[in-house]
Amino acid sequence: MSAAYPFSAIVGLADLRLALVLNAVSPAVGGVLVRGEKGTAKSTMVRALAGQLPEVAVVPGCRFSCDPDAPDPHCPDGPHDAAIGGSARAARLVELPVGASEDRLAGSLDIERALTEGVKAYEPGLLAAAHRGVLYVDEVNLLHDHLVDLLLDAAAMGTSHVEREGVSVRHAARFLLVGTMNPEEGELRPQLLDRFGLTVEVAASREPRERAEVVRRRLAYEADPDAFAARWAGEDAELAERILRARTALAHVVLPDAELERIARVCASFEVDGMRADLVTARTSIALAAWHGRTEVTAQDVRRAALLALPHRRRRNPFDAPGLDEELLDEALRDPDEPEPEPEPEPEGDGPDDGGPDGGGSPPSDADGPDGSNGSDGSGNATQAPKSTEAAPGSTPGTEDASVEGAPAPSGTGREQAAVAAAEPYRTRLFSVPGVGQGAAGRRSRARTASGRTTGAQVAAGRVTRLHVAATVRAAALHQKARGRTGAGLVLRRADLREAVREGREGNLVLFVVDASGSMAARKRMSAVKGAVLSLLLDAYQRRDKVGLVTFRGADAALVLPPTSSVEIGAARLAALPTGGRTPVGAGLLRAHETLRVERLRDPLRRALVVVVTDGRATGGRDALGESRRAARLLAATGVASLVVDCESGPVRLGLAARLAGDLGAPVVTLQELAADGLAGLVRDVRSVA
Ligand SMILES: [Zn+2]
């Protein structure tokens, strides 16, 4: 196995570097959530953290990493003899794949062996492996629901508990939780969000020299990982040494009352829930002081800690962007008794945050030789160009366009209308997808899953993890005589074993097909339509559905939002949606058809619900109405569940949406009937069509 990428060699990412180091200094800080786009080396850096963690002392042979000084009294491998002593091993960073099984995470109890051989066999899972180390989840926002529940339980209790058919095992599971996520792919549940001590936003550098350095080091590493790691070993060892020193110093750091009050003031002014924010900010401030070799927490420590600990704890609704208003923060940080707020200088220059490549003459930069020998040597100076690219500040070529874009489009010129704000969202009725599928966990339709309610039993195939006891006993009972049973116990064979068939709820894909044409464009009406779609989006968010948005207006239909788990983006696209022009209903439905075809290839288990929001008036080509009806029948032929929201209003109603619904084989509801508390008697659910 080749050497891992060294922690010290990673360019930039100062906040992430600091957050990880602070957790290594003080595990009580509670982990890090890393938010950012793909390709920012955030995972590389997290993985490299393992090499920087101090060693842990363990009881030899214990699979649950018991501390020799305080062994877990419930340890399944215990009880441990105090005289046995301890041995040191490297701290672990354990990766949890987002699609892992429950058994993989919590461990598995081998019921087959337990029953047929009378042996209680427990195979530890990732929670056991991560005890006293780091549990790392890449793309944590995509983690399956049942794993999130297990994780939250373990994190809250500090133990993992596995129970199968009355046999239970319990062991300690305390770990730093580190997760990365791309917010464009969906947000985290608030309870899980709260489990991360700190949060950091990362983005790739826009600085050409830094970008070049990233690539240079990456190439050098790929060319010879071991030599590259060896070159950085000194830096990494120094950092590990400093972390160890800071960890020892932690107990001697004083948090003065004035600073503790500052922390309380900040947390109160950001209206965070509960007391966790205060605690994490205090612990982080203390770790910062220790890291900088100080014995007392300063106001600057508190500010830095708040920036890391608070952004994800503000009470907010799901569509708000995360982040912290720094002006508000500085306001809250100010001591009301202090005379004048003096501008504080940037933190000391000895942090891990400034040991990057921009440090210039650090030993590693001359050690970068090998990649120079790849033929690019000497020409590296070319990257000094940035000055020229930001030249000519006076010339503003974009100004003219910007003013046109910024201003509301003139009405009455026949051009499109500017975006209309959405009406307030409300709770919608549940529209479900009929039948039973195999999709990801969620709440809109039923699916065969590893968790959920037991609905039957089947002959066990492979290793048995979900034994159906009654069915197994029934199967075995038939053969007891033939097997020559004499004692009290049942004589079991492998072939008797039956496993439970479980059914849970699955998340779906809800594809909105929204009419944004002129016939819908009356201001008040479009506002109501947007409010309705926003409400349905909120509902989809709560049910962990993927959402997509197709709109049609003017000459064509567009896939405004490709299927994503990020309902936030859906809401943003909807808010900015302009309206006007003709009504190519058929084009909208065809676009939906194509989108679903692609999505079936990409995510075949997730079943779709198409929600068409229109007044049903098709205008556009010669045969607009015919086109729309043919497209509707084509879509219906794929068997997809759909729903039409009829937006027609006014004294004369044509009932076109209802006809469209007929072609789609879909129920139709009016805007008013969408609300959960509106007209409960009018239940024309999707389910009734099944
Ligand atoms: Zn143990």
C-alpha cells in the first residue's frame, strides 16, 4: 500500500485545517462538518487527519478498544484483567459508506450460529472500530435514514446497542464525527447537524498560484507517493508533536468569566437552540488557546470559535442559506461595558492556518523538485500573471447588460414578465405513489427494505440477519420426529431458517411540470401557483424525496432543475422563474418523459410522481392541443404515477386540466384542494387511481 497524502502538504483550506487540528487537540469539540463543492480536497484532508491523531492505549486483544485505565464494564470481550496492562496503537479513522447496511455500522449478531451451535457470536461493526477515533462519512447528507438514526443514538448515548430476537450486545462507541457534503445535493436533518461540533465551508481557491501549487503537489504525489510522503514527514511529525503538546496543555487553560459571558452573549443573540452551542464554543475557545500556547482564552479565540461553532446551529428554516453574519457577530462579541470597539488585528501568524504553500521558503517547497523534472521547471514563473488579469478596473464592459438584467422587464412590450414572488407556503396533503418498490428510505411509498415493519417470512438465502422465529420453529417442527429429537430443545437445520421480510417507506422522485406561460401569468395567480409548488417542495423535503422541475412557456420546455435532493435549489429556481408567452403543454410533458427516462437509468429504484401544474390551455403550434394529448398518453404509458393541479380560475371554466388528467390517468386537484386542511372531503388521492 502506498503512503497516504500528508496532512501538511495540503494547500490552503485554512479553516478546515484549523477545525481538524482543534478536534485532534480536544476531542470534546465534537467533530467537523465540511460543506463545499466537489473537488476541493476536503476528503483528502480529512483522511490525512488520521496521521495527526495521538496514539491511544488499548487493552490487548479487546476488539472494542477498551482503555486499560478504565475498561468498559459492559465490554463484550470483557471483563478485562486490570493487571494485563495496555498497548498503544495509532488512532483510527473509520469510513462509513453512505449505503452501508445496519449490520455493517452497528455490528452483527450471528443468529444462525447462536441458534444452531448455541454460540453467541457478535461481529463488531464500524461504530466499535471508530470508538476513541474518528468516524468519517463522505457525503453525509446522502446517508440512509436508518443509519442516521443509529448514528444519532450512538452519538447521544456514547454506546452502541444491538438487539436481535432477544439477544443483545452493548459496547462503548465514542468518536469524533467528521462528515463532508456538497450542499447542492441536499441538506442534513437538524438533529444530525447539531451532532457536529464545528462546521466549515470550503471552496477551491480562485488564486492561480495556489491552484497551480495544488496541481504540482498532486502530480508529485501521484508520481511517487512514498517519496512525496517522506518529504513531508518532518512537517507532519512537527504538527503531531504540537498537537500533543496542546492536548497536554488543555487542562491548564483558563476561561475567564468575561470571555464565558461573551460566549453566552453571542449564542443568545444568534438564537441557537439549547446549550450545545455555548458548550462547543467554550471548548473550541479553550482548544484554540492551548493550540497557540496560551494559558488564557482571549476575545479573539472566542470570535474564531464562534465562526466555527455557530453557523449550523442558528434556528432557521430549511430554505435559508447557512452562514453567520459577521457584523452581527462583532456586535454581539462587544462587551457592553467596554469603552470603544478597537479593530482587532488578525490572529497570530503561528496557526496551522498559515503554514500553507504561500509561506514561501518552507522546506517542502524546495523538496518539490521531482515535478519540476516533469518538464515544467523554470516556467513556473508564468503563474505570476494574476496582476494583469485584474487590470483595467475602470473599464466596465458588463455594466450595460447588468442594468438591463437588473431592471424589471418593461411590461406591455410583449416581452416576458419579471419573476413574481411566491405566496406563503402551507402544509399540503400527502400524495402517495401506489404499489411496492425497492427505493431509498423515505416516506411517500412502500418498499421492501432492510428495516421497517415485518410483513412476512421467506426461506433464508445467505447469512441470516433477520430471523423470523415463529416461521423457523414452524418449519423445524415438521421434522422433529424424523431427526430423532429426544431432549427438550428443538433440532434445527440450516434449511429450517426463515428470515423476515420487511417493508419500509421509500423516498421518491417528485417531478414538477409547471406551466409558466402567459395564460398563467396574471400576477396574483402566478404567486398562488408558486406558493403551491413551494408548499409541495417543502413536503418533498420532509419526505426525503428527490425533486426536479420542468417548466414550459413560450416556444419550448426546459428542465430548470435536474432531479436533485436539494429542495433549496428547487425553491430558488422557482422564485426566479419568469413567466409569459405561449403554452407548449406537450413540450413540457415530453421533457418530463425524457427526464424520467434518464433518471430511471441513473436511479432505477426510486419511483417517480409527476405533478403537472397548469390550467390545461395548450397554445403554440398548429396542433397544440393534439400534441399535448399525445404527450400525456405517452407519459401515461410508462406507468408513472401523476397528479394534475388545475390552476384554471375565473368565471368561465373550460375544464381543460381535467381532460389532460384523463389522458394522463391522473387525479386532478384544484389549488385550493392542495392544502392539507382544505376540503378534507374531496379526497381524490393518487392512491385511488391504482
Ligand atoms: Zn474491552
